[in-house]
Amino acid sequence: MIGALSRWLGALCAACCCFSVFAQSTTPIRLIVPFNPGGGSDLFARLVVPGLTEILGQPVIVENRPGAGGIIGADYVVKSPPDGRTLLVSDSSAYSISPSLYPALPYAAKDLIPVADLGRFANVLVVSASSPFNKLEEVIKAARNDPGKLTIASAGNGSSPHLTAEKFQIDAKIKLVHVPYKGSGPAISDTLGGQVDMVFTGLPSVIEYLKAGKLRAIAIASAERSPYAPEVPTMSEAGVPGFESLISQGLFAPAGTPAEIVIKLNGAVNQFMNSKEMAARLQQLKVVPTSYSPRQYQDWLAGQSVAWASLIRQASIKIE
């Protein structure tokens, strides 16, 4: 009993000391982005820097460590000291997809602590303005009539858009040709140019093209229509019941980071993301903040992990 109490007091003291250092040190907090500058994760990391700097009273910097589809940067954070000063900003695939997809992944989901949901949006299926397709049923009919002819782009093998395309083929009972790119930008560009027939991608990535009439949205993979594109039907409405595919940009910490630090970071992120000064920027990005607690975010990601792991097995997706 005394030994257990001593261990508990020791752990509590260590956590308090770590929290004290976190609160007072001028050492920068590093937000590690496991992708190149200019992508979605990089955008959200730089978006929260001013707010975290002000609220925490700490210098905050962004550091890009791209490679291996985000694995290099995520592994770097996992192996960093759990003191709240080296954090990961990545889409939710680092936590909910990669551990099931890569057999030789150097870390597991349990090695990352979900801290805060920075923003969530749905994947949307789009075609070029010159495409003959206007409705999802037309895409499905054409694919069934000529299996393996239509092409669908993605941001890369193992990405959320890639798995969304695989899910679409299974649920709609069709066969498409997957064309992976290195990032959503090139995939969208070739869809615009007609080199590929369609692409699944996050709504914020194509909203301006949709408004300009350069791309046409066929259906959105959310439970309800987006307030930013209310004219676009959901996949369920368009003929594929129960179809949903969401992307989250999140903040993660290494396992072992004291709960006090995780809670403080979560509070700072939610305070800034829900502030008046962020409202216009988030509306421009077509993102609605969730204000999730760390536990709520972890529970949501756990559900995503189960769903994607099931799809990966069902579609026999293997990426070495």
C-alpha cells in the first residue's frame, strides 16, 4: 500500500514538474508537420501558431519533416520527449489509417495521444466541368457498363481519398482504375485537365474551383449536406446508402505526455479556433471547429480506425 502510494506521488510530482517547466520555459514548442509546406496539415499548423503563442505565452514554430507518406514526421514525434514541446500536426490518417495499412510501421496508434481536433471536413467526389457526368448514378452506370475504364485520382496510396475511392467501388459494386498522385494538388489539376475522370478530395481543396465552374461536385461523403455547398447531395442521397468519409486535421503528442499538458494544449487550441478572429478564416476554409476534448477526439479516431481497418482488410489493400 505504502509502495503504491509512493509510486503514485512520484508520478504526480514528475507530471507537476514537467507541467511547470512547460508553463515557464521559453524553449519553442515545435509543431511537426510530416508533409511538405503548402498542404492541408501545414496550413492548419501555421493557422494555430499565433493563437497558441498568445494563449500559452510560449514561442511556437512549425517544422516540416516530410517523407514516406507522413510516417517519418510522425515517428520523429513518437520518439521525442513527452514534454509537450514536440507535437504532430497531421491529418487523421497518421492515427486511424497508417497503423492498419503499413505492416512495417515504426509506431502504433497507442504511441500518439490525440490532443485536439483542428478541423474536420468531408471528402467530395468531383469531375471536370467538361465531364459528361452530372449525377452519381451516371458515374455508377457507366462504370458498370464498362468495368475498369473510368479513372479516379487520389492524393496518394494509403491516403484518405484513396481509401474513400476503394470504399466507393465496394459499396457501389463497380470497378475503377485508381491513379495515385503525390498530393491532392496534382490530382485535382489532372482532374481539371481531364487526364483523369474524377477525384475524391477534401471539400476545402476544391471549393473555389466549384464556385468558378471549373469543377463539378457529384456527391459529398458526409452524413448531411455541407453548409458551404448545400446544392451538393450526400453520397447516401445520391444512391450509396450510409457512405461517409471525413478528414480531420489534428494535434497529437507523444505517449507519456502528462495529462495536465494535454489538457492545457487542448484548451488553448479550442479557445483560439472558436474565437471571433478565427471565424472568418475558418469560414473561408469551409471548416467548422469541433471543440472536442482529448477523450472525445480519441473516441472519434478510434471509431475511424475500426472502420478503415475493416475496409483495408475487405479491399485487400497492401502498401509496403
